[in-house]
Amino acid sequence: MAHTGGKRRRARDHAHENEERWLLTYSDMITLLMALFMVLFSISSVNISKYKTLQEALRAAFSGNILPGGRAIAQPGATANSSRAPSAADIQSIVPLTTLTSANLENPPGGSATRTQSSTSTGAGNVLAAAQQEQDQFQKVEQRLNAYANSHGIGKYVHTTIDNRGLVIKLLTDRLLFSSGSAALNPAGAQILAVIAGVINEDRVHPVAVDGNTDNVPIRGSIYPSNWELSAARASTVVRSLIGDGVGAQRLSATGYAEMRPVASNATATGQAQNRRVEVVLQRLY
């Protein structure tokens, strides 16, 4: 009987304990609801002063008072925001970088766009005038050289052209400057180079480039292993001849191009003869 009574007492205690567990769930739910209401309240609460400040800023940004267009842009102070507009003395002129010259860098502009445009147009005019004068000078030299070559019967060996590089004097090497596979200057070649040197020395300003060129036939029985060495040696020989005739060495340069710059087809003997040449280029400055 005592054993049976103990079981009943434990059953009553267990039932009493189960009846009070709903309080835990209820208290959890109340806590969550309170937290939810606090979050909702904090979201719905608005700082009135900050909201008004934002409202005024947006109204000013999207209204027509800041950039009304037309005269209001050209004339500061024509709008309601004129009290905040800078004075005319504070506004600095904007000069495009492309119009800056050495004179402008020494004397920075103080707002005079007319003066800048005038100096730019003057500089451009000076360059155009110098380029035209240079072109006229090239044409005079070309006429003199052509007249000399025709009068001495070597017109078919001397060709002059004016291109982007400047005045190009093409001297065919065969029977004029050099023998086949050689860089030794012939007497006839020395004579024509003396004439060219006299014409070049009239200005003593333009740089002179001497380019050696050959055909595509490999060299055989020569002291030069390839057309590269031969073309460079011939250009150097012409440079030494011009220096001997009074052309300043600082103006001269020698380059060998071998067969890499043909002016005619190497498929024919006539084309190969045209490619075996030395070019004396009076280079442009403008």
C-alpha cells in the first residue's frame, strides 16, 4: 500500500508541473511582441528637423532657381541665389591647353580670351608662313639641280621630288656614284655631290639624311657580306664626300636600308637599276 501511495503522489506532482509550462511560452510571446512594437516604433519615429532640412535641400536642387538657363547663367546674381554667387572678380577665365604657347606660359592670361586667340592665330600664321617659305626654297633647289643634271647629261641618273620628308634627291648608283658591289666613289659622282653640297650649304639649317638602297640580288665577289653592309657603306661614303665639300657634320646622318625600300619592281633589270640608289634628303623643319 505504501508503494501504491508513492506512485499516486508522483503522478499528482507531474500533472501540476505540466499545467504550469504554458507560462513559459506565454512570457516568451509577450517578450517578442514587446520587441516587435519597439522596432516598429523606432521605424515610425522621424526626426522632424532633419526631414525638413532634407526637404529644403531637395527642393533647392530640383527647382529652377539654381540653373534657370538663358541670361541667368551668363549674369550671376539674377536669381534668388545671387547672394551666394561669386563676384565677377573671383571668376577666372578658362584657357584651353591647346592654345597655350611659350609666351602664354611666361605671361599667364588674366581673363583676356581675345589676347590668347590673337597670339595663337599669330603663332599659327608664323608657322604657315615659314612652311611656305621652306616649300619655295625646296622648289628653287629642285629647279637648280634638275637644270644642272640636264645640262651635264646625267638627268636620267638624278631625280628630285618634294614629299612629306622634304626635298629628296635620288642618285642612281650605276655609272654615276659607284661601281657594282663597291662603295668607292666615282669621279662623276664626286662632281655631282660637290654641286649638291653647294646647294645644301645655302641655308645651313635643314638636317640632311643620306639613305643607301640596293636591289634584292645577293652580293657575290665583294668585300661586303650582304646588301646591308653595302648600302650602309655607300651612304657613309656620300656623307664623307659632303663633309669634305663643306656641309656641317652635325647636320648629316647615314643609314643603310639594303633592298627593304624598293621604288620599283625587282622582277626586271630596269626596276633593279631604279632601286640601286642613294637618297640625299633635305629634311623639313615645318
